Amino acid sequence: MQEENKWCWIVVTGSHLAQALSIGGCSILGIMLNAWVYDFGVTVQEVSTIFALIPICDGVASFVAGILCGRLGYRAVAIIGGVVTSLGYFATSFAQSLSQLYIFLGVITSCGVGIAHTPSVMVLGSYFTTSERLILANGISFTGISTGTLLLPPLLEYLYSQYGWRRGTLVFSAFTMNLIICGALYRPYSKVKTAKGTPKQPATAKNECSRKFTGPPLHRNIHFILSVFVVGLTAMVAFGGYVYIIPRATSVGISSFEATLLVTISGVSGAIGSLGHSIIITRKYVTTQTMFCISTIVCALSLFTNPLSDHMAFLVVNVCIFTLTLAIITTLITNPIPRMIVDWSTPSLVDPAIGIVFFTSALAQTLGMILAGSLHHASGSFTVPYLAFGVILCLAAVLFIPIFKLMRDMDRSKKMATDV
């Protein structure tokens, strides 16, 4: 089996670190918000436009990266993404106006992040052929986002306190060049040998695209289209629900320190969710589709019950449940599930399909931010946004029903083939 080669776990490690440096690093840029406001003499609202640009450019770059992976291979695309990301941070340190900040950070850096992290997820499908091992590898990879969210803030805080935001960003740009090393680990699978020294069959993106076309194109694949809608709905909830953790806590009199502690706790619970569910599925305690359904229902319940109490202890439990189940949902729906659906019918379109999924997720995050802000502004409370996101998650669960049935039939077919 392909997984028997030890190099696959080196690839998983590189994927984990790439997620930490790309997505994890990009998600903590709010640390520099006040410094930008002071240095450029602008308002918080003007600077916040950057955080709307980041997911959009990241999504477009992810879609392009999905296509490039089929032409250039995972290693080349990942290295290009690392170079662009590092150059984006480097240019940001020399920004002299808000418009330059938009271009250097909001466009160039976020595009580099999209190009870097997309192959880090796609490459796992070349080294792991069974769905259980792929889910485990995917869970380890996505845990890297939580790793970056937990470990990078202290580093950035130290750099900015010692050198200022410009020199600190300059140092961080050099640090992100480690993405190039991560990409270099994604060596073409044809170079991996078995224990007997016989070269294995290559399974790179280029060879994947040469596999026989056996099913409908993506725009006619009903189950893939449904999965894209589910991705969009869950991404809206992921961003909209997460961004209000601190404001929701401080609005009821909880101190800023305790509110920040909620975010730290959410990062830990998210990491547990990303890794824990993959172990459970790998050991075949539950199926992938069952895990997704249970997590979606529990996550929706956490959103519905969030407004019921303002006590810190209740919010800690509620946030833990929300982020743990949300990590499971987003990890499964952004790679393993769409990959299984497309690979079952049209293997040659797996990489473009994952690119579309990432683009949809990024666009939906922006819509989720807009929706959350609009609902809060109109209602004057956090209750309405949380209830709305709970309804959206329920809609995602309903749309997932046909996908659940397909995946159940796929499992039965594989079991019958194994028995024969």
C-alpha cells in the first residue's frame, strides 16, 4: 500500500507546518491593527477592509493553485506560494500608505497564502489512498491552523514590541520562507520506493489528471454541487460565529483578559476536534458521513443555546463545543468528502474540484462576516446572528442528506468488492 512508505508522514508534517505558517499566520494579523491605525492616521473601519480582501484573494488564488497543481505538480506550486507569501510580507514592511498596505498584504500576501496552502492539502491524496488514512492525514494537516494560531501570536507580539511593526513584519517575512522548505518535502511520488527498492507507480497531480474520465463534469455532478453549497454554508458559520466570541463575552461584562482566554480555549478545542475525529474515523468507530452529521447537529445546538446564559463557565463550555465540532465539520467538508465524491466518478477532476471548494469557502467567509455585521447592526444584539447561523447550519445538514446516502452506497460497494 502507498501509506506503508515512511515518507508520507514527512509530507504530512510539511503540510501541518505549511498550514500553520500560511492560514495560521494570516489569521492573527489583527495584532497589528492598532499600529496601522496610528501609523497611517486612518480609522479602524478603513484598515478592516484588509480582512475582507484576504479571504477573497486567498480563494481566487486557491482556485488557480488547484489548476496549477495538475500542470506543475504539488511541490512547484507550494514553493511558488511560499515565495509569494514571503515577498508579500517583505513588501508590507515598507508600505507607506493604506493603499499600499491593501496591495502588499491584502492582495499579494493573501494570494501567496492561497497558493501555498492549497497543494499542502491536495498532496495528501497522492500519498494516502484509503479514505481512513486520508482523513487521519487531513486531520493532522488542518491541526496546523490551530498550531499557528496558538504559537505565532507570542512570536509576533515579541517582534513588534522589540522592533516595531515594520521591522517585526520584515523578520516574519523571513520566517515564512520556511513555507519553501515545506513545499520541497512534497517530492514526486515516483521517487518513493518500496521496502524492496522497486519504484512505486507515480501518483502525482500530473498522473492523476491522466486517469480515465468516467463520470460527469463538475458542473453536472449533483453531489459535488451540493457539497460546494454545504462548504459555503459551513464557512459562513465558521467565520461569522468565531469572530464574535470576544465581542459577545465583553458585551456582558466579562473582562478582556477572560474574553481573550476564550479564544485560546477555542484554539485548543479546535485542534482536538481536527485531530480527534480523524482517529475515531480511522479506527472505524463511525463513518465519515455519520461523524459529519453528528458534528453539524451538535454545532447548531451550540449556536442556538449560546444566548441562553452570560456566565463565563457556560460560555467556556459553549465555545469549546462550538469550535470542536466546527473544526470537525470544516476539516471533513473542505477536503475528504468532496475528494471522495469526485474521485468516485471522475478521478481526473479531483484537483480542480478541491480548488473550487477552497474558493467557495473563502468567498463564504467574507459573506459570513458581512451577514454577521449586518444582523448585529440591525438587531443591536448578538442573539440574532447566533440564531441565524444555527439555522444556516441546519440547512447545510439538510443539503448533506443526498451526500450521506451516496457515501453510504460507496462504503457498501467497497465492502462488497473486498468480500469478493
